[in-house]
Amino acid sequence: MVQPAAWLALMFLSGIALFLSLWILLPAPTFSLLPLAVGAPEVCLWLLLGNGFLLLIWLLIWLFSFKSGLASWLISVMLGMTALGLVLSGWPLLQIPAAVRRAELAMQAIPVASSAASSIDPVGLRPQPFVWRDALRGIALPQVRHSSVVFAAPAGVPLTLEIDRPLKQDGQRLNPTLIVIYGGAWRSGSPKSNPQFNRYLAGQGYTVIALDYRHAPQYRFPAQLIDVQTALKFIWDHAAEYGVDLGRVALLGRSAGAHLAMLAGYSLELPIRAVVNYYGPVDLVKGYYDPPQPDPIDTTAVLQTFIGGNPTEYPDLYRQASPIYAVKSGLPPTLLIYGGRDHVVRPEYGRVLYQRLLANQNQAVFIEIPWAEHAFDAIFSGPSNQLALYYTERFLRAVLQER
């Protein structure tokens, strides 16, 4: 006979499991709820196991407990709840094979990616787009050499570089280099963000440098782009000191950082070999007038804070700050990765940029992860980041290989 306290505990756990599982499909209406919508798909394997365990317990109770009218009704309700949670938590996992097939086709669509399949050395790369064990135990991270340096102090604001390099290497060796720019709606964030990603790539032989920039609203555009350009020039001036191979440098940004990476990389001021765009905004005017629904970050307010007003007041600045207007021929290859359920930066804007790049005879890969929300890679071992990491490392290995 199940004790009342045990009943309450099981009901509570089943309710929590279902509540979390619902956020795999529910969009976040407010910023405070956004972490639930971002995180639920990325811990879906844990939710699947939890819902499966609870469903098994309720089935055993159904089989072996005395079933009065009320108890029978309650058990039936709990069975339905846990079954629904099980289906919801398995939904992202069921979509992985189709997402991988589409990503493979996308990677083969341009010369740099199709040649990668036959020319890059797979040693050190992830063996599969999704590894079940890694989703449960975490992706193993290597030991690396880490250092920090202040590269500038505009208006008295110290800006730093966070540098990760391989632990074991010849002091004279120059590494392919990835320069990382964090997101945060241009008003928050730190180069210390996403340290697992930086360590992972440094373990593969890259110098990974995460850079800082000033934040809105105190500092408005183009202050952020100026800081990125200052950081790049500093890196170029100190390349040998940090093991940077200036002939093999790529930019990677997330969200607002991807926006800045595209603007800097497409300016062609420095010989950037590739740009990786994780869910970055590309057309600020369209983003202002056609935000996601729901809109948990209040896109119009974010853009007004960043630019200083609306597109009618500052049409030139909005155009200057929109990467889609920087597209021309001769740009470095671009990898674009967006979440299909992104309610901060709509994935269709990334697809428009992809088409614009191709129309101007540039090499580009567009990968959409259908179950993923914005900032999906905050959960480093989640299915979305595993897939993104698998193709990012292959893209970088292809475009940054020695010529």
C-alpha cells in the first residue's frame, strides 16, 4: 500500500517533470521564463529518463495497488501526465536524424565543405553529431593554457582578452586561431562566457581568444564595433606572443556577438578566413518592425538602447549596423547556425542572409536545429550544441587548413 506521503512526492515529481517537458514546445512569453525554453530541449534526455522512470512507477502502482474510485482516477491522471511528459521529452531526440541529414547536405553544398569530407583529418573531432553518453556525463574537456590581458581602456573601461591555447606545444608554433565574441543584446555579457567551448577548441590545437567590448546603453553603436576592431588590431600586433597564425584566423560570435563578428569579418580590413554566426541578428530594421512573437527580450527596446532610437530617427545607423547590407562578393566563408524555435532572433532572417551570401558568389552553410531556442549552446553537452559543435569544428578544420 502506497503511503500518502509517497503519493504526494510522486505527484509532485510527475508535475515538475511535465512542467519542464512542456517548455520543449512552449515559447517563453517573458525574459524570466526564457531559460526554461532554452534549457528544456537541451536536457531532454534527462527528462526522458525521469519521465520514463515515473511512468514505470505509476504503472506498477496501477497493477499492484488497491484501486478505489478516487485512487483509480488519480492514477489514470498521473499515467496520462507522465506519458505526455515522456512524449514531449523524446521529441527533440526523434528529430536528430532528420536534422543531421539536412546538415550533411548543407555542408556538401559548397566547395569548402564538400572538400572537407575527404580532406580533413577526423582525429580529435567528435565522432558523431550526437553522443548519448556525452549528453548524460558531459563532454570531456582538455587541460589548456589560459591567460588574460587588457587590450584597451576606452573611456576608462578596461577591455580584456581571454586566451586559451593548447597545453603542449612548441613555443614557436603558430596555431589556427578562433576569435570569439559573446552575446548579450549588446548590453551585457563577458569574454569569460562559454568557457567550455573555448577549452574544447584549444584542446584541438587552436588559439582561442574571447574579446570584450563596451555595453549599451552607456555606449551605443558603433562603440561595440570599434572595440572589436581595436581588439583585432591588438591581436594582429601581438600574434607571435599568443601563437596566432595570421593566415588562419576565423571569427565566431553568438547572438549580438555574431552580429559584430559579421560586421568585422565582412569589412575585409583584415584577412579573416571565415565567419561563424550562431543565431546572430542580420537586419536590424526588419528585426525592429517584425520581432518574434512572443518577444521575451522586447526587441524594439533592445535595438533602441543599442542604436539610440528607432529606424526612422537613425536610418543610416540602422543600415550601417545591419550585416545584410555589408554583403558583397569576395567575403570569407560563413557558417550560420540557428535554432528553429528561436524567439529572440528569428531563423528566417539568418536564411535570408544565407541566400544573399550565395547570390553574391560567397561560400556559406546554413544549418537550422529545429527544436532549439536562442542560446541553445549554453548547455554545452545538450543535443543542439553537440550538433552545432560537430559541424563547427569540421567547418573550421576545412577553412583554416594550411594552404
